[in-house]
Amino acid sequence: MSQKPILRALSGERLPVPPVWMMRQAGRYLPEYRATRAQAGDFLSLCYTPDLAAEVTLQPIRRYAFDAAILFADILLVPQALGADLWFVTGEGPRLSTISDAAGVAALKPVDAIHEVLNPVYETVRILARELPPEVTLIGFAGAPWTVATYMIAGRGTPDQGPAHAMKAADRAAFSALIERITDATIEYLSAQIQAGAEVVKLFDSWAGSLKGQDFDDFALAPAKRIIAAIKGRHPGIPVIAFPREAGPRYAGFARATGADCVALDNSVSAEWAAAEVQKDGCVQGNLDPSLLVTGGAALEAETRRIVQAFSNGPHIFNLGHGITPEADPENVTRMLAAIRG
């Protein structure tokens, strides 16, 4: 039985103090991250330089002693490994070459070719597996197929995922083929991270909330179920965290339907509702509003304690409802941790 707090919570144990980490904990709010990012020259060079990617992963562990470190990478490395062009525009974010039809899907590289591009990521995982403190859990991750597809179709982040919805409506077969290719690549990618030393993997479905009804079942739930089953088949005992962000009422039953060991929650659902409807199926992760790490004060401490209390009757990993923002005050993270850990 593992003594690592995160692994204990993921196995269904209720702990007196919930373990804690933060999405985007290696990020621009930290001066040490900004310094390393400048050393790398650009964002993709940081992702693909194992020593530097490991360094930024370790920075928040040194500063805050979080219970988990999450590999520093980006969900769009998988489309790049499948043959998409990827670049980042300063101040605006990622840009990709676009796919709009069956021919575009067919032109993607075969799934077994992705490791050529992604090998530096696995090297980062190996470094972290050696260098992390023994009590800290190493989390690997990938974007979920729907979310990755929205970027591959639009070539960028979009407010409503309109281009992906349009392709889905115009040619469901081609769209489904793209989802399938990403799903297969994600299985290989996560499996390689686990072989390199990741102890937990997480699926980020950042745009799951824009899928409704049957589309949610087909393109958020079904791919997650297939990925999780494949990971469990290859790597028995490796826990999987699923994050279908803004799934709302569909969070309930998501763990049962997909086989996920933990469901991460955004902050649009209340901790009290999630404790009743989601936590009954196992571990939950979340769900402090990241804006409170900007504003701080008594509200931050009160809300942190409220979430800890709401989830105190079952397995819980404390986290944010979305990634920490660049404007967050590093001191507010210290205040949050004091409120959790007493």
C-alpha cells in the first residue's frame, strides 16, 4: 500500500488532511518559472528541453511542498507529433495547421510515429522520477480527444468550439475518425509516460462542457472510457484522473461510466452538490475558484476551508477548478495551503 497521500486518496481512502496540488502550478505566476522560460527562449523549446521542463516542474514542489508534481508539457504536443504544424504567438497562444475533412485526417502520421517527436517528454518524466522527493506523486497527462480535436480543426482556441461542432455536423464519419486517431495516440502517449515513471495520469477535457446529449456520450465519455480501459489493461494499478470541465450535471456518474479513479471538478459546480452526487463514486479533485488566488484575503481562506469541509466525508484531492492564472500572487498560494493543512 502506497504511503503517498495522492495515491491513497486515489485508492478511495479518506484522509484527515486532503492532499493538494494545482493545475498549472508550474507557470507564469512564479518568478522562477519566468526566469527558466526566458532561458529556454520560447514555450515549445521549454517543453522539449528535458532539463528545463523538469526544472519548472520541480519549482513549485520546492516552494510549496505540494503532494504531486505534474509533468510540464502541453496538450498540443500530440497533434504536433501526429504531423500538425504548431507554433505559439506571443500574447495570443497556440496556432496549428487545420484539418477540415477526411483527407486531412488521412494525412496525419500513423500513431506509432508519435514517439519520435515526444521522446523528450518521456526523458523529462525519467528525470522527475529520479529527482522528486519520495513522498511526491508524479502525474503525467494528455488532452482528451474532443478538446485536442477542437484545436486541430480550428487551428487555435475558440470561445464556442464552433469549427469542431461544424465539422461534426457536416461529416460525422470524418470527425469520428479524427477522434479515433487522437484516442489511439493518447493511449500510446500516456502509456509511454507511465513506462518512464508517471504514477498517475490525467485526461484534460477542457471543452467537454460544449458537448451536449449524445455528443457528450460519443465524444467525451466514450473516448475517455476507451483510453482508461487501455491504460488499465497495460498498466494495472495506475490511477487515472478525468477532467471533463464544465460537464455540469454530467459529472455525476462520469467515474462509473468511464472507469476513472477520480473526477476533477471545475468551480461552476458547488462542492456540496459534488460531494453528494460525484464523490459517492470515489475520489474527487477540486475545486477552488482560481480568481481567489489573485484577490486573496479572508475570502480565499474561507472558501478553501469550505471546500475541504464539504468533501471531508470521502476521498478528496484539493485543487483549483481550472489552472492558476499568471496574475495570481504566490503568497496567496501559501495562504491557501495554510488553510488546507492548518
